Amino acid sequence: MPLIKSPAELEHLKQDILSKRNPDSPRISVCAGAGCLATGAGKVIAAFDAEIEKQGLTGQVHVKGTGCPGFCERGPIVVIDPEETCYLGVTARDVPAIVGKTIKEKHVIDRLVYTDPVTKEKAVRESDIPFYKNQERHIIGNNIKIDPKCIDDYLALGGYSALAKALFQMAPEQVVDEVRKSGLRGRGGGGFPTGIKWDAARNAPAETKYVVVNADEGDPGAFMDRAVLEGNPHSILEGLIIGAYAIGAHEGFVYVRQEYPLALENVSVAIEQAKEYGLLGSNILGSGFDFTVTVHRGAGAFVCGEETALLLSLEGKPGEPKSRPPYPATRGLWGKPTNINNVETWANVPLIINKGADWFNQFGTEKSKGTKIFSLVGKIKNTGLVEVPMGVSLRDIVYKIGGGIPGGKKFKAVQTGGPAGGCIPESHLDIAVDFDELTKAGAIMGSGGMIVMDEDTCMVDVARYFVNFLSQESCGKCSPCREGVKQMHRILANITEGKGTEGDIELLEDLAMSTGAASLCALGRSAPNPVLSTLRHFRHEYEAHIHDKKCPAYACKKLVSYYIDPEACTACLLCLKRCSVEAISGGRDKIHVIDQSKCTSCGTCFEVCPAHYGAVRRLSAEPVPGPIPEEQRILVKKKEAQRAAT
Amino acid sequence: MDTAKIEQIINNHHCEASALIQIMLDIQNEFHWLPAEALEMVSEKLQVPMSRIQHTVTFYKAFSLVPKGRHGIDVCMGTACHVRGAGRVLESIETATGIRPGETDADLKFSLDTVNCLGCCALGPVMRIDEEHLGKLVPDKAAAVLKNYE
């Protein structure tokens, strides 16, 4: 690789890369993000390589594994350019047909394109699919165009031109100013204005300063940062170098959790490639600015997402948060001023520098600018990553993009903001999604997790789940968090097990208040949120558990029994065969009965019983009817009964 | 224990105390656990007291102070998997293996762990056995899969 010594050489290299690429020649992009890899994308890529050779197209068709475009529900995803044909749910078996028909004959294979579940309308191009059409994908939109292990793909799209602009056309203060004017706020959860943070680090008096990428994405059910790390690592690096220049840092760190092996690999490859081109190292692009980056692996501690804990972990110590102030901007890593931003925040920086604060400003609401990536998961038809301008309504995200709730079930709530977030009920679905509106509704933006829940989700159980998570992840340094969260979990567990007593709700509220007020870091301070927000909107569910020992969602196992209605049972053996504890007795012509003493309430029988029989019933706070007498269990099949009657 | 390997790992990180976590991760990846002798070697080489090493390796979940089984089962307990029934899947795996999360069975066949998100929420409930992801699990089928492992 040639060393790039000036912005002109960077532009020249870009043109050179483009000139070697025939825009009309077929290019096959296969999503190689973690979700699609789990459903076989690796096999699809291998099949394409083999098939292209077999059909004599070697050298004429380019195949690449790319980052995640977001539509995980329908993976593995294949996009064929230049036509932008998008195939969903592709398997290796489909590959010969795709090469033969679509690549060679330019025929679209109907069964692989998106079909609207209601209108049955087909959408061939990626941009016509409703899931994508209603998004504004500034950050993840390029993922499908880039092989993350190939820096040339990023350069071909104008990559590192923002860096050249910052280094040669802007003073560091101007860069900080542009970011401040853009209104960009931290995407990791706090929502603190990035420009102000940068300004503080820039003005801190010290020779040595550091910049850090917080890629310790730990919220369960959230994977937007991973998609950017895996899919477009150079966009983060470019933002980081610009930030380092603005602040006056010459050393940076990317703190990636080791649970993301592909992200670690792609970021490391990106750093090596950027070094080879002279985009990292000394005298970057001939500007005289020096900057190096090191990757640091997290070792599995949720609390390390908190900035003071993360910095201690970078120093090789246990990540136990410190009280602030001093803030990292004045005393951070090894006591030096340190600016730490989340992955998505850094990835926004090149866009702001290239297109300007005014461009960035046009997206979003008054106090929340730009777009935000959400990971839309749970009881939702279109699970995936969604990037929308701030201010879009929650209803639009859930229904227009997410496609609504699967299985004809009823929507109950959306949980936003990760474990420390809150639940938003149906009545608040029309709120505009931005930092302030979500906070007003009792939830938070957090890092962008969005978990959809339906009528089968118990809100007390959800609160118990999050508080249990936080109790396990509490580092134990300060007692309000260590003890308060643990006790909240104990009370919630009791309630879900039918052992709740009068006064539990009030005690929870008390504990929530003191834990929230007295804890040292954000983990403990926000730990009461899941309890308070579910109490605010779903207090009746708590009351049903405590007073009636009833779980209205039939989710808390200790409060739910399963019973087979002898009138409806057709003795089809389905549930009997699937019961893992052999609690169901019966036979081909013998009505099935659940032995309540053996049943673990796993619910498998309820799920496998065909809907048109509907023989398995869920009961909560109701007595289970006794088994019918043995002689009545012999089932006379309908036809035989008819024959006997005639 | 391969002491030369451990020495090489420590040297790769230039014997720097700030690289303690990175060194431990490399040793963990190499041996699948942290033998006591390894901790002592690291303590000596980096000039970091054993108390701090113990503090660090017990703080982070990636480290194991006991040997791990031949196959690692990670059941995802992320929120998306939770609302789709991951708890029931975990229970069936516990029953089938006879071990609870964090434990390894007596013949070192399986180690069972829970993880907070594997990031393939579209497949939930999901678990990972060694490198393979298994998605859309139901309790009985999840337990049945284990029979394929030796």
C-alpha cells in the first residue's frame, strides 16, 4: 500500500480505486454480520465463490461479505448491484439459481424478494422495502456497500475526506465548534452534548491527552454499536482521529468487549490498514499531526460501560467506578485529560465535518439532533437495526418499520434504554423519540435498545429480570447499589413466585428512591428505573400478583398451571411427545392428562397444541380441575362415532 | 502446564502491568481457564501482587479459575431472548446436563454459562455451543441437541 502524503494524494487514490471498478459489472454483497452469520451467511458466501467459478464467471463477478444492513429478521441478506436487487433469507441452495438467473440473465427470482405480508406487493430493490424506506440511514446505510476488511471500499465512498478537511482546512477549535454547533449528543446513554465534552478536554491544561472509543456495548438486546464496529470500522476511526486532532491527543484506545470477536478482528484490521496508508501514525496525510490507536479487550463486566470504570479497566485494573468530579475531561486515563465517546457518536463526526453542522442539524428535534440507531427486538415482526431521525414517533418505529407484533398478539409495551431504562405503554406510543421526550415518559434513550413486549410478557417479571441483571453486574463498591438492588430483586422475585405480601410495593418504592439517590455511579442511580416505570404504568399487574396470586400474562411459572380440556383434546400425542418431563399421560385414543405433580409449567404443551384444538389451557389463580375418570378417557374418534350412530 | 507459552504471552505485552487484563485474556483463550501457576507467573513477571490479580480475575466474567468442559454452552439471557422464553430453554439445558450456569460437569463434557446478549436477537431464544449458534429454540429441542456432542 502506498503512503498517502497529502489530501490530493488521498483524492487521487480514491479516483484510482474507482477507475479500476467497472460500475456496470455485477457485485454480490452478502451480509456477514453476526446475525446473518448465525443463520448461514458464511455458507452462502462460500457457495457464491464456488458457483461463480463453476459457471465460468471468475473475475467478472465480485463477491464480498459486508457489514450488517439491519434487517436481521430476514437474513442472510444478499444485495446484487448495480441493480440493487435485494434477496432475503438466502441459503446456499439458492445460490446456483441466483448466479444462473439473476447474474447471467438479469432475471429477478420472485420467491427471494420481499413480499409485503398484507398487500402481497413485491419489493425488489433494498430501498423499496418498507423496513428500509421509513429509515434515514446515515451511519449504517453504507454497511452493505463495504467489505469491512477492505479500506479501499471505505475510501471509494469518500472515506477519510472529512479527516483531510479537518486537518488542512480547519483549526482544532473550529472542529470543536462545528461539533458543538451540530448539537450532537452522546449516543451511549447519557446524551451529553459532545461539543461541550470536547471543549472541556481541549481546554484542560496538560501535555498528554487521550481519546477513547467506548465500544463496551453491554445492554442485553442491543447491538447497534457492534454493527458499526463490524461493518464500518473506518468510520469510527476517522471520527476518532478528527476528535484527537480537535482535542490535542496523540494516543487513542478502542475498548471493545471480548464477547464481540468479529468486531475486535475488524477494528484491528482497520487500524493496520489505516496505518499502512499513513492515516494513522506520524505525520498523518502530511499534516504533521501524529496519532496512534490501540485496541483493548474488555473482559466481561457491564459496569465498564461507565466511563470512569472503563478507564480503570484500560489501566489493567478492576472496573470499579469513581465518583465524579473530577470528570475524565480533566482527570481521566492515568490522570490525564481524556475524552471518551460512544461508537455511534464517533461515527457521526466525519458526517458533521464533511457535510457541516447545518446539514446535521436539519435532522431531529430541537434538542436532539441527527439520527439514532435502535435495535428493535423482542415480540416484533421485523427484528433488526433501525436508524431514524430523532423525533420519529414510537408508533412508527414499532408498526411502520417493525411491522407490528407477530402471531396476532396484542402490543403491551416497549422497553427502551437497556436495563436502566423504562417501559412505555400503548397510551404513550405516539411520543416523539428523542432524549427529552423519552425521559419525560419515564424511560430513557440509553444506548438505543428497544424491546417490544406483547400480552404474554409479564411486567413484574420484566422488572425482576432487569433488576436481577443489575444486581449481578453491580460492582459492589458502594453499598446503596450493592444492597439496595439486591433487596429490590429479592422482593420482585418473591412477588413473581406468589410470595408477595402487603406493603411490598411501598417498600420497593422506598428502596428505589434511596438506591437511586445514594449510589455512586449511573448503574445504581438508574437501577430503580425498571421498577418505577413498570409501577407507573402497570401497577395493576403488581397488585394482581400480590393480592390474587395471579400472573395476568401467564408468564410467572410459579403462578401458572397447565390443564388439558378433555372436551377439546383429540389425543393427537403432540404435547405428550414433546413434554420433556413426561408429565403427560395418554395414548393414541386416550385423552391426555397432565400430572400436576410432575409438570414444571414450561408451557411447551400449550405452544404445540394446534390452535384449532386449543385443548391446553393456562390457569392462574384458578384451581386445576381434577382428572376425569379413567374409563372416560378412551376417545372414540368422530368418524367411528358417526359410523356407530348410523 | 505450558510455562513457555505463558512466558511468551507475557512478553508479547512487554511485561507491562497495565496489560494485566489483556495477558489474562490471552492465557484464558489459550488454556480455557487460569491455572494457579499461571497467576503466580504473571504476578512475578509484572510485579503485581497476587491480591490485585485475584481481585481482577474474580471481577471480570471472562475468567475462570477452574477448568472448563470440552464444549461451552452459552445460553443467551438477553432481553429479547428473555421475553421469548430463554428462561425455559435454560431450565431444560440445566435438567439435561445436570449443571447450573457457571458450572462444568464431572466428566468435563459441558460447561454451562449464561450470556447477556449474543446480538442475534432475530433468532431468539438462542444459544451458542462452541462456535455454533442455535436459534429459535424451544425447551425440548434445545435439550435434544446436546446428544450430538461427544
